[in-house]
Amino acid sequence: MEIRKSLDSPLTDYVTRDFVKVSPSDSVSTAAKAIMAKSTGEAVVVKDGKPIGIVTERDILYKVVAGGKDPSRTAVSTVMTSPVESIGIDMKVGDAIAKMSKVGVRRLLVMKDDKLVGIITQKKIVSGQVNVELPELVTPTGIACPYCGAALKNAEELSKHMDQLHIGEGLLTGDSRKW
């Protein structure tokens, strides 16, 4: 029953309201510096007070750095993901997890009456900052990795396994210094 309680928690328990906002005309370098200053992984791209996209560390790495582009001369609008997925503030954390899985994203903008009020990320849900037990991970013999299906004895082993093989050393244990 604890799992159901976690999934039924209000989304408001997981929303980051103090997030990075950038303009579509800002340089990627400017966005990267703002992301780094807040120790986050993304910036919401806003035009005329409305969210029009999102730019992530991955966007910067793959589309700019790996693409050989100059981050100080590349506009955020050329590398952002748009449109961006969103969810209503009145939803449950389980709804957010389901939507992220369904549409294949790691972040959702949180809206109230068509106004941006925050952001929710997979990292925040599973990193230990907030602990949500996911029912699809619980098996009769232990816990299964959601990425590769490997059977593990407990949540601590799952966290270490995911850190080392799928996400990056330290992320799920709350060590965000590298992120």
C-alpha cells in the first residue's frame, strides 16, 4: 500500500518553482551558465511570458558541443526542444511518471490555468530528494531495473546499478556535483 500512497502524492510535492528561464535569442553559452549557476539540468525557454521550449544539458552537449558549434554564437532557439510537454498542477506524481514514460521525456512543465508555475523532473522523483516507489520495479524476487530488467535484491542495489550503468555515478544517490 506504500507504493500506491507514493504514486498518489500530489504533484506539488515534487515541483521545482525556482527554475531557470532563458530567451530564445539568448546564446547557448548564456543558457549553460544559468543552468550551471542553479545546479540544474535544464532551462525553460520563454517568449512573451509563455514557455515555448526547453534546453537541456544533453541538448547543449549533443547539438552544440558534439556538432562543433560555437555556444556563444548559437541561439537557444536552434537547439531547444519544442513544443515542450506539460502537466497540470492538480495531477498526482504517478500521472507525471506515466506521462514522462509515455511521451519519452525526462521533464514536464507544470501549469496552472495556462500559466507556467514550475517544472518536474525524473531526477527529482528518483534521486532521493523525494522518494517514490515505482510498482513496476517490484518483483517477487526483489527489484527490477527499469532500463534493462536486471534483478536486484533491494532499492540500494538498484540505485547503485542505475548510477553505474545507466545514468552516471552519484546521480541517484543525491550527488549532483557532476550534474
